[in-house]
Amino acid sequence: MAKHTIKGYIVWEKWHSDEQGKFGFAHYKPSTEQSTYVDRVLVCEHSFEVDVPDDFDPTPGLIASLEAQKTELRLKLARELMEIDTRISKLQALPMAGSEA
């Protein structure tokens, strides 16, 4: 096991749609700018140590994430193709009004 130090910031935040705020952890120092979606306040800087197995390999997690993205894109494409096919079918079903000559 290898020890790794995670550094960041304890923050309190409340999304405007929520009734109560909650504490969280951010890897970046929160901005002092106001947001239309969330009120965020810096509580303090903080760091903690974690034990990571020496043989940790992020590859399986990365592959799983890419597979999920691929599945999502396939579903999106299938929905869009179905919408196009539906439009084509509706156009093909319209009776053609012949012009009288």
C-alpha cells in the first residue's frame, strides 16, 4: 500500500433548489463569484491521507466509463434515427395531390 495525500478545501454549499446546505470537498479553491445555481462558502483548507494498493490499475474503470459512453451514444443515435424514420414514413404516407392540366 502506498500513502497518497489528497489536498483540497472543505466547502459548504447550498443549491438554490435545495432547502438545506451541506458540507463537501473540492479539489479547487472555490470562487468568490456569486453563482445563479449554488451558494458556496470556503470553510477551510484540508488534506488527508489514503492508502492506495500498489497494484492499483485505473484501466478497468476507464474502460467501463468508455463503454458506458459508447452505450449512451448508441441509444441517442437510435432515438434520432427512429425520429428520422418516423418523419420519412409520415411523408411517404401523404397523398399526392395531382395537378389538373
